[in-house]
Amino acid sequence: MHMSPPPAVAAAAVPDDAFVLDVREAHEWDAGHVAGARHIPMSTLLDRIDEVPHDTRVYVMCRVGGRSAQVTHYLGEQGWDAINVDGGMLAWEAAGRPMVSETEAAPAVV
């Protein structure tokens, strides 16, 4: 069965005040992420689904867009207004969007 791709938006078009859900693993998050994003690794999403707000559009982010597409599809089926960030953090970085890291090093996408 072929799933149609979920709704997607270019990294450059994500609003500055958007709710960004980062579904990457901890080491990826620590190296560099969107300031103010919520970090819920894909593997823990079902246990932490209550942390995803229903009252705003959710922009789902991973490294290149594969994991986030799966999460966007799932959230959409469950009634969330979810949209995949096309190209993920690599596209975000390429678009020159601001990033922060949890380490002493400059933010980077790993």
C-alpha cells in the first residue's frame, strides 16, 4: 500500500514562532537544533504524545525529512495539524535559519 506523502513546507518558509517538533535522536539534537523546538525522539513519541499541542500547527523536523514524514503522517491520522519540514535540519541549515547546540561547539547537523 502506497502512502501519499504528508503535507510539507520548505525550511525557509517555517514561521519564526512555529512549534517545531524535532524527532531526531539525542546526539543529533545536542549537536544542533532549532531554538525553542520540542525534542521528542521518534522512538519515544507514543509515550510522550501528550507533549504535542493540539491548538497549533506542528512543524515536524528530522535530519533530512524521512523520519519526520512518518511522524507527520501519524500525527495527521490522529487529528493533529502537522506538516513535514522538507529536507529537515540539513535544509534548515542551508537556508541560514538560526540554530543552537547543547554543546560547547558551534551548532551543526550530524
